[in-house]
Amino acid sequence: MRTFVAGQEAHTDSEFAELALGIDIDLFRGPLEPETAEERRAREDAAVDILADLREMGEAGDEIAGWDALYADALTRTVPFLRAARTHRSGTGEAA
């Protein structure tokens, strides 16, 4: 079965969410793969700017942008499970 959102095909769950919500999850949450400090700074700078725009549009009356801002803001407080699992010390129950 193929899934389309706004005429574009979504190949993965994250693509579906991005097309449906208009938010790049990796931009706000961070990628599952390691990134350099420079890549992280650039991603976080872009996320801050986009989040500010979404909040501004939400305050101006765009309800969807307001909800997107809340979702994007929540994503900035998450740690991808796989990244968290990599830093977990095996058998100790402590983070590395």
C-alpha cells in the first residue's frame, strides 16, 4: 500500500509525519546518526529560527502553526531512543 500526503508519496513513517505536519522531525529532535558539532550548531540555529516563526504565526492566529510550534518545541526536549541506547552502559543501568 502506498501513502500520499498532499500529492506526495511518503516512504517512511517519518516522511509521512513530515508531510502531514510540515515539520522535519530530525531538525528539532536531532538525527539518529552522529553529527559533528558544526552540523549540530547549524541544525539547532535553523530549528530556533523556524520555531520562532511558527510561534509568531500561531500568535497571529494561525492555529496549525501554533500546534506545530508546540510539537516542534516538544521534539527539542527528546532524545532519540537509539542515541540514548548507545550511551547507556551495558548492564549497569547508568548512562555513559
